[in-house]
Amino acid sequence: MSANEVVRVEGVSKRFARGAVTALQSIDLSIVEGEFVSLIGPSGCGKSTLLRLIGDLTEPTEGTVTVNGKSARRARVDRDYGIVFQDAVLYDWRTVAKNVALPLELAGWGRAQRAERVREMLRLVELDGFESHHPWELSGGMQQRVSIARALSFSPSILLMDEPFGALDEMTRERLNSELLRIWETTGSTVVFVTHSIAEAVFLSTRVVVMSPRPGRIANVVPIDLAQPRTAATREDPRYFELVTRVREALHIGSDREEPLARAVER
Amino acid sequence: MVDEPIPVEVIPRGGLGRSVGRRLRDWIPAAAVLVLGLVIWQEAIRVFHIQRFLLPKPTSIASQFWDDRSNLWHAGWFTFQEALGGFLIGSGLAVLLALVVARWKPLGRALLPYAIAANAIPIIAFAPIMNAWFSPLSKSSKMAVAAVLCFFPVFVNMVRGLTSVRPQSLELMRSYAAGEIEVFRRVRVPNALPYLFTALKVASVLAMIGAIVGEYFGGSLDALGVQIKDSVLESRYEEGWAAILVASILGIAFYLAIVAVERVAISWHPSIRQKEGE
């Protein structure tokens, strides 16, 4: 184990419905500090389940999940995770500022300290001026930015994102991708990101973990060596297209072992 | 980078005066219907020679209401106290039990089917029994009827509000390492408030019904329900109608009072925000 390993998943399996459905089988994964790791795969490959296991929102049937050198449960109680779901999951009865402040309230921060932090976070996601708005007054993209600000407010060491931009239109999505990278650079946090968009995974990540279904396994791991920081130009880099193709092939080989080449060539 | 900012509505120039003027204009159609209805009522009695035991003239009811006003308001206050007491007891117990049931799910599974069934039975039928349990002349027998009537809708709605929380809202709280009490305080209870107020509005009406109908089965001569019953039995129809008018005014006032509290308590709710934004 390297000194700055943040997440270590060892021999993890997860079965649902009293053992009838195997969501994940023998998963091993190690994530080091500052990495941006995407989990990608077709529906039913268990990518969200793996994310939830890391965040202690569910427990493995077999194997262990170690986070920052302790159990996932301990890490959750220590507030090591910031979580962002596909829906922003904002609390309607709280204003934008109070939504961002919620984890801080629970962590026992003082009022002045909270206000200062909320201002800082809203500036980070470029929503200053919207403090006293209610969530339903914001567009989907803005809501998701509030959700990101909230997840980062208490400086968790790991950001877990489950298809955070899946419900947004392509334009907003690309904009938020760049914004997320900027935030990632600023905060230096480790990100685990679930998506089913190949382009998004390649653009954002330092490593793409390709998963395959029935039962959910890791089919391949593709390191993404595109230069940092990534910009609009990155999307036109020939290396970017190569990597997109590699991930796509890995996906097809993983999910369709009988006729891997035929499908890969056809695309 | 930023999405289109939401245009902020500025109060129109000449703000307050104009908005009051607009409010008044909004009420004109409803007021016209009221006046028209009263005129038709008055005229129909004259034209069709409707007997006063069927329907007295609005003017006779109004003059009776005016002549007898101190007694009527006294009776109204007496009955309103019963309704309010029953409302507070019934709704209060319902909210407490709902919190317990939402916290310990198996208890909910055991109790909720009965609560839903009880919500569908005509509880008012128990009014004579309550008179037997408590003294018929006391306020407590009518409070008991009102309390039982209020209990079930408030309980059922409150449980629904406390438990119909998005699973992800709870998972987020879990990721913030929030305890059970925090989850109730910051997620379940706020989520339940709109449900609660919907039920309280229904309960306020039920409480008035409970108190008055309870009084029909016997009660103090100071009570509105007793006065309605006696005046009709003794062919003093105008008095009966005037007492019904008092009951209606009190009932509406009770309801509006809860609406006012609701607007303050859940001012964040889209339904209320949009009304105010009009």
C-alpha cells in the first residue's frame, strides 16, 4: 500500500435479493490521493453500487473497503465523503446558502464560520448572489452546482459523484465538466465519478475503470494521460480520440465477449 | 460559465397602492355573486311564498342576528372553545404518535391500517357515547368528539409526510454522519409540514362540526349547537339560522387562522411562493 492511497477495495462482492442477483464480483481497486477516477459501464454493471460501497451507503457481501486507512464506516462517521447524486437532492425548505451550510451545521461549525465558508463555496461554483434563492427557483445546472458546493463545503477528502450531470443537456454538461475540473484542481480532492458517457469519462479522468455486467466486474482500466489542465482544445486532441476509442473498445469487449472485434470495428 | 440568471421581479412602480387596488378588483366578482345570491334568496321567498320554516328571509335572519348578537357570540365563543380544545388535543396527540410511528417502523405497520380504516368511519356517530363517557353538560364531552375527529386525518397525513422522504435525502444525511434526531429535525419534520397543514385545515372544519353536532345530543344551554337545535324545535327559525351564521363565521375564521400560520410556517413552499408572486 502506497503512502497516499485513499481508497482500497479488496475482493469485494455484493449480492442483492438474498443472493439471487450478483451486482459485483471480486472487485479490487486502489485509488491514490488527487486522482480523478471514472467508473464507466452499461447499466447493471454495478458502477453505482461500487460507488455506494466506497461511501458506506451499502455494505459488501464479501471483501473489505478501506478508506484513508480505516473502514468505510469509520470514514463516513469522520465525514470523509462528499456525495453528489444525479438529482441535486436539495432541501426545498432551505435557501441555497442554508443548503450549502447543512453539513457544516451538522459538523458543529459556528455561525460566522459557516457564513464565511458558504460565501467561499458559492463563489467557487459561481453562484454568488443566489444565497437567498430557493432551490426550485434555479435551473437544473445551477441546482447541481449548489449540490457540488454543499458536497465540498466541509472539505471532505473524497468526492463521490454518481452520474451528477446525467440529467443535464449537453451544453450545460460540458460547461459543468470544465467547472468540475477547475474545482478539482483548486481543492486537490480525490474524485470517484460514475458516468455512462465515454467522452465525459475520458475528458475528466486521470483513470477510467471500465466495468462489465452480469456479474459486475472490472473489465479494464485505462489510464488517461492527456495534459492538465484540460480545456476545450483537449476535446480536439488526437490523443483524446484515441483514448475514447480505447475505452469504447474496452466497453464492448467487456460486455460482449463472444464477438468483441466485430462490434468494436463496426463502431 | 453561469446559467442564465433568474430575472428578479421588481415591485411595480406605485407598488402598494396599485397592488391593493388589484386585490380589491380580484374580489369584485365574488362579492357580486354574494350580493346577487342574497337578492335572489330574498326575492324568491316573496315571489314563491316560501314558508319561513323552510327558509326565512335573509333580512329577518340579519335582524335576528343583530338583535341577539351578544347572546349569539357568547354561545359561539362557548362552542368555539370546545372545538379549539378538541382540535389542539386531537392534533397534538396525532403529531406525537406520528413521530413515534415514523421512528419505529414496525409500530407503524401495526397501527397504520387501523388509523386509515378509522379515518374512513363516521366518527361523529360516537358523539352520544362521548356524552355518556363525560358529563353531557361539560365542555370536555364535545372536546372529546372534536379531538377524535381531528386525530385521524392529522395522524395519517403526518405519518405520510414524515416517511415520504426521498431515499437520497436520507443517504446524504447519512454521509454527513447525522444522527436520528438530526434527520428528524432537519429532513423529516420540514418535509412533513405541508402535509400537516393540509390536515390541520381539514381538522379545523371537523372540530367545529364535532363540537356543534356533539351539542345536538345534549349540552349546556350556553352552547351554539343546543341553541340551534332548541330554536328549530320551538319554531324560532330565524334564531336557528342566525346561530348557524355565527357557527359559519367562526368556522371560516378558524380555517383562515390556520392558513395564516401555514403561510408563515412553510413560506418556502412553492405553492405559497407562487401565490405571493402573482
